[in-house]
Amino acid sequence: MPADWPVIDLTADPTACVRFDQHAVYLGTPGTRQDCPAHLVGRTEALLLEPGAEGAPSATTVSEIDREVRVTAPGVTATGVYGDDQALVRTILASAGFPAGPARKPGPAAAAPAAGAPATGSAAATTAAAPALPADATRYTGKGFDACTAPDSAAMSAWRADSPYQAVGIYIGGAARACAQPNLTAAWMQQQYTAGWRFLPVYVGAQASRITSPAAQGTAAADDAVAQAAALGLGPGSVLYYDMESYNVAAYSGVVQPFLSAWTTELHALGYNSGLYSSAATGMADLVATAASGKGYAMPDALFTARWNGVADTADPALPSTAWAGHQRAHQYDGNATETWGGVTIGIDRDYLDVQVTTRPTGKPTQTGIYRPASQTFALADSVGNLTHAAPFGSANDIPLTGHWSGPGRDTIGIYRPGDRAFYLTNDNANVTLAVPFGDTGDIPLVGDWNGDGKDTIGIYRPGDRAFYLTNDNANVTFSVPFGDTGDVPMVGDWNGDGKDTIGIFRPSTHGFYLSDSNTSIGVDHTVLFGDTGDIPVKGDWNGSGTDKVGIYRPGAASFYGAFQDSGAPLYSLRFGEATDTPLTGRW
């Protein structure tokens, strides 16, 4: 091995920090109470040699996504990590007679160590799911800290008793995670949760300058993060934060933002909430600008902002006050500090959390489309505005609809024909599957899943009665609810994430959305002011969080704008269509 690499004996110095951001050889088992700087990021070439079982068979695990080669042989386990030079690590291992195996291109780990093994170079050291912690494991309001390596249970107990902190940031994996994690196991997680700790799980993957294939790398990072989180007992509904350190926005925004969008989209598809850790001045400012850019990128559910101003709150000038305002923020307010509580000293970054994200994502975000009355044509787009389907359907004066008429699955098109006072719905975007007369002259057609069975059924809003009439069987009125006033525009959506669509209205005179979580009682549960004169109200789950949010289509700009939940701040924007088109939303 290179002569200038230091050799560190972990038996002689059990507090030595096993850090992979500098060249070194570590001999022995990493100590449970390492003295590590709090804020280390990145990996370079280094080697950890640990005692292993005498009868262990020779095996090799290679993970480009974690930048790690892990080899077991009788009596020893070798973990070689690297930044740019995988070949150097493999050469060193081969020179010692280890079976280094064939080189791997970027991708997930080729194999995994036995379940229950402690984490070393790769978080949790296993992709086997552990028993899930309760759903509130990543929710907390109050002070927390993060340390480069998870403290041992005795240290956590001492700090739980004496310190002001009750949440802990843990680094669960990724190619840029710098410190070894001997304590970070499913058993440790369960013990700390039971003691009252809550968690900020951080995945330190590829940084801006290493992103070459944003969509593929972002998706792969999310897949790996979910595997590592599940191995620690963090199940669907948990918030997982991607650590994207400060970067040159002008140089790298074009790859970072699609990467983070892919990260969020894949986490949502797997049932996890997406978080982002980054510098307020670069990463967060870039994210806010992207949200308003019209590019249609998926946005994270929670933000962990780094601004070392010494103030333990979640306000930040880089973030609009109405954005990520529903208990969706954490703030790293100081860093590289050393504190002692209960006789135990740890190097930490100081955090303040207000994170109460309770949704369990259901998959991909809402997509957009338009209906062009002049040609009676539907045009449907993907989440970034690429045309995916175009088909003529209907006749002049028809009102376009979209929904999943036969059960869970993709939304398909349909129309309401005022002259017939009837719905004509398709399951294949071409042929009428269901033709149902319902309503009266002047009624406004509606579709939604009123009972949560995964199937959209029909309804109408009658302006003369200022009332909704909704069916569960496409025939008989199940819900009859007076709501709204003259001039209001009816809305329906899953406003609280319970799987059922409920009523609401948009009032053009106030640019206000007034939404109810019930179809059986009159009451406004959500009030959102969003849009401007001339805007057309729409709804969508803009970030795939499992909850519908309000939005508008602005004909003059031919653009969709989606809001945060219960907020007037823009979360989503996308240009699609023309000024005379009718806007549509759904999941195609």
C-alpha cells in the first residue's frame, strides 16, 4: 500500500475516528466511542481491516453507489473505500491475497453481509428489513444534534438524561458518508427510540460534481437509501434526507435539480417521504428558484437547512415563509461544536427541528394535460411536460374529465355531454366503457373516489342549489351536501390524505380555495389563497405525498401552478398547452 498512508491501531486507540475522507489503514474493530469531528463529508481511498470468523468463506461485495469493496476471508474482513480510484483499492486487496472480484460499474451492491452484522463502511451492513419502528420515528419538534458517527448507547443515555437534545441525526449510507458506524444497527435504533430519541436519517450520496446521469443516479440513491433505512427499522412514511453539500449553482443546478427530483419521485414510489439537507445560500435557494421555474420537478417533503447563525428556529430568508411551512423544516444552526453531558463528550452539529410530516406517499406525483375544445382532443403529459398521449374524443361543448373508473390504476379520459346530461367514460382513452345519464341542465360534472375504494364515481354540483350530489355507484345519490355560494367553482380532492375525495370550492372574487374533509357535514377545514383573476382552479398531488393540493392554470401563460399543502406558496409549475385549452390533471 502507499507508504505515506498512516496505519492506525484501533486496539491501541479505541477512540480513534475511522474516517474515510482521508487516506489511512485502520487495524481492528472501530471503537464504540470514536472521537470524530462532527461535519465530515466525502470519501477517498482508505482501508479498514477487522477481525473476522476463522471459518468464514471468502466472498466479495462491490458497491459503486457506496464506493466500497468489502471482502471477507477466514479470520479477517477488509473494507476498502474509494473516491476516484477503485483500482488502487482493488490492487491493495489483491496484493494481500484477497479475492477482490471483478470490477463493478455504478449500481447497487452485488451482495450483502449477513443480517445483523454491525455497520462499517456501509450503513446497516445489510439490506434485510428490520422490524419497523413506530411511524413517528422521524417526527420531532425541538432541539437535536447530529454527529459523524452514531454514539454508543451509554453516551445516548447520558445525553438523554442531561442534554437539551431529544433528536439525533444519523448517517445511514451513501458514497460520501465519511465515518464508520459500528453502533448503527437496528437494535441500537430500537433502543434509542424506546428511550425517547427521534431521528434525522441522512443519506450522503453523490455530490454535485459527480452527477453525470441525474435521473438514474437519483433513483439509485433513493433505492439504496430505502434499503439502508429499512435495515434500521425505518419504514414507509419515514422522512429520508439527501445530503447535498454546498455547490456552485450556476455550474451544477442543471444536474442537481433533476437528480433531487428523481430522488423524491423514487422515495414516494417506495412509500417514503423525501427530505433535503443543503446550504441555505446555495442548495435551498436553488430549490426555491426551481420550484417556481416551470420545469415540473418533484419537490421534497421536508427541508434540513444549514445556516450556522446560532438561532434555534426554522425561519430562513432563503425560504418563503409560506413554503414548507406545515411542520416541514429542520435547521442546522451551529456546527463543529463539542459538548459534554453526563460526563460524555461528543463533537456535534446543533439542530432545531419542526418536522411532523405524517403522510405516507402513494407514488408518483400528479401529471398534467389539456383538452383542446377546437379539435375535441385530449393531450396528456408526463411530470416535466413531455407529451405522452394525444387522442380525439368527444364533441363540441363536451366537458372533459379524467379518472380511474374501474379501480386503482392509471387515470383515463371521459367527457360529460350537457346536451344529453350524461357521462361517457373510457378505460382505454378511446372506447366508451360507461355511459351514464345523471344530473340536469346547468349542472357541473364531478368525479372522485368518495368512499376510498380506489374507484372514481360520478357526481355533480348544482349551482342553483349551491350543493354537491355525489354517487358511489354511478346511479344513486350517496352524498347531498350544500356548500358554497353563487359564482363559486366546485372542487373535489383528497385534501387530508385519507384516500377519500371530498368537496370544496374556489371563489374567484377572493382567489380563495375553501375545502372540506367531509362529504357529510358543512365546514371549511382548509383555506388557501392562491392565484389571480382569470386563473382556472385545478388540484393535484404535486409532489406525490399522498395529499391533493390546490393549484391554478393561467391561460395567459399556458402554465400550471401548484401550491404547497394549506399554503399559498408555489410548489410546482409547468408550461403546457395554449391559452384556450381546458386544463386536466391525473396520473396517466
